[in-house]
Amino acid sequence: MKIYRDLSSIIIPNDTACGIGNFDGVHLGHQKLIKTLLECSQSKNLDSLIFTFDPHPSKVLFPNNGVKLIMTQDKKRKIIESYGIDHFVLAPFTQEFSKMDYKDFVHKILIEKCRAKVVVIGFNYKFGYKGLGTAESLKQLCSEAGIDTIIIPPVTHKGNIVSSTFIRSLLEKGDVRNAAKYIGRYFTVEGRVEQGKHLGKSLGFPTANIYPDTDLVLPAKGVYAVLVTFNNKIYKGVANLGTKPTFNGNDIVLEIHLFDFSGNLYGQKLEVSFIQNLRSEIKFDKPEDLVKQVQRDLLNAKEILKAI
């Protein structure tokens, strides 16, 4: 997959089928768009191209209230690449770019730069200055230029429209189990293991500590059954996401205890998949009460992870 990180570097050798969007989470709706794009590119002998933005437009348009992202740009790129996309445009989204007229976006970017012959977008796609461009106006402009447009209708699950916004709301409630059904995979957090205060080890439950990226949406504070991937191996475990209130902590930390594992994880990059919420984070009166609860958490997590 050829990656373009600025508009001036875009040199596309062939005509394309072009999919546009933010693709945060690469959820079931995005997956439908990508699969439709690939089917179209193959049937019409076109290169496949995904056009997205960095940073997320909300970070520029609403700097004090930008959305928390479901995944990093790097994770998004890797997932999209796994589908076999030919070209990936990660266009810098700036204040200047946000002021581009939507007609100019179609003619100067999609047609001239991306060589689009087919454009695939979601039903609620908006673009151009102040979001004045809509899916229907894009379809009309493309039609005038002899370009086909495919508008992906809403993808639903259990009566709810699949969207990044809805998935974020599930995660913020700690409902990682249902969030996974809308994403199409488990929600994950990645990070390197850092030195902690060895509180877990002192209680008999050694943990690997990760300080999550605060630009990303995180599940509600609490205890979760998890799967942890590193060195191409998957381990089962239990994790606490929170501030360690029993010990008067302040920083958000993800503490992971792996089952049937012994070894040094410091500096290792872990991918933590959240399977199910076990309980909310609790401040205990004394460490002994915490130990008893953690023992129950371990049993519950092992039972949940039996089927995986």
C-alpha cells in the first residue's frame, strides 16, 4: 500500500475507486464501505484508494472539544492496509484546508489528484467549508464530471446505526462487549510497559503497567477480562483501568495481570483487548479487602475467558 502524507506528494499512476471518510475505529460501517470499494475497483480494473485525514477534523475545528479517537492513525492505517488497499492518503487537516469549497475538493483533490472514476462514501458524509458538501451534492458534482458515486446506506446492529460516535458512548459506559459487536473486533489499547510502584506484586498479583494515550477514548474506569498480545503470543488476564483509589493515585493507568505467565515485561509493547467489564473501580478501606476482591475478579475473568 502506497502512503501519501501530504497533498503535494500524491502521484497516482492509474485511475481509482476512491473511498473517503475519517474511518475512526474502522467499524462495521467502514468495513462495508471498504469492501464495496474493493469490489468496485476489481470489477472496473481501477486502483483502490482510501482518503482520510490527520488529525481528525474535530481536533482542528473544535480544539477545546475535539472527539476522543477510538484508535491511533497508525492502527487505522494497519487495519486498512490489511484489506489490500492500493493507495492510502492521510491528508493534513488544517484551518486552511477546512476552508476549501466543497466543489474545489471534488475537482482539485478527487478528480485531479486522486484520479477518481468512482467515489464511495457513507450516507451521512459531509465535506468542504462548514460541511456544506453532502453525499447528494457530491454525487451530483461527480455525475457532471462522468464519475460514479456509491453511497453506502446505514449499517445497523440490533436496531442501532453503527457509528464511531455510538461506539465511543458504549466504551465510555464500559460496555466493551457490545462495542466489539459494532466495531467488528475487540476494542484494544496499546502501550509499552513502564515501571510502577510494585503495588500489585506486593499484594500477590504482579502487574504490567501501561499509561494509555489520553487522546484516545478509554473504557469506563473498572476491572476487565482481557486478552494481551505481545511477541506474537496471546495471553489471558485481568486488567484494572483507573487511578488506584485505594492507594490515592491520580494518573490513569492500565494494570494488567496475566494468567500463567512469569517473566519481565518492562519495555515490551502490549496490545490489550478488552473482552468484558467485571466491575467498576472501587476504593477499599484497606488493602486486605482489595486482595479478596481481586481474587474474585481473577475467578470471574477466567470463567469468561474459558470460551475464547
